[in-house]
Amino acid sequence: MTQAAVPSAQELAALVEQVRRDPGAPAFVNLIDAYLALGRPRDAVEVGVAGIEAAPDRQESMSVTMIDGRVALARAYIALHQWKEAQGELLKVVKVDRGCKAGFALLGEVLLRRSDYERAVPVLQHAQNLDPTSPAVLVALRRARAGEALDPPPPV
């Protein structure tokens, strides 16, 4: 799970303007990432919810932008320790995209944070199958199998 680079004021202003003109445009995902990099998860949630509501596709097969948007929105919820909301977004992603590495890894983390070890194990096993070299997934899977919580998340 890589972190986006902190945007310059000019880059942020350009993204804000792009998303203001068209909230459902693919740029909303970049703006979520920018707000998260700036430590502004509440703004990221606001942009993510608006972007998903405004995005054109609502059918069973999500576009790449919508999948990326839901994963980014889930990361914003995670930053706010809103595990249930993050889980809801990630479930929507993994139901449509069984190959979404970030979706499965984050869902496994959220399930661990909610102490749902029984459901976390198969999710994290699938995440490991998708990305066998991820140290974060390996640690989370080991902890889920042992029924151990993750280290406390960073404060909000």
C-alpha cells in the first residue's frame, strides 16, 4: 500500500478545480490520494462519496476508476478508524474484482481491526495468492490465523 506524494499547492488547486467541474471524473481518485497525503482524511471522504455518487457507472461491472475510487475512499475511512464504512466499500470492490490486490489486503486489515479473524483468514489468503511477496499481507495473515489483533492504528 503505497502512499501518494504530497502535492504542491498548485497541484492540489488544479485537482480541486477539475473535481469541482466534474465530481465523477477520474481525477476524484487523485484528489482523495492528495488529501490523504496531506493528512486530510475527512476531505478525502467527502470527495470520495461525491465522486462515487457522480460517477457514470453503477452497473454490476465497475470501471477501473470506480474500483480505484472505492479503494481510495476505503483508505480514507481507515484513516478515520471508520472500519464498518471501509469494509462496506471494500466488499463492493472484491465482489466485482477478484484480482484487486489492494482491495483484498485492505479488507483483511479491516476485518482484523474489527476482530473478525474467522472472515479475515480467507480474505488474507486470497490477498497473499494475489501478492505473495507482500510483507504486510503475510504479517496480517499470520496474526489472523493466531487470533491476534494488529498493532494499534495511527491516531486520527
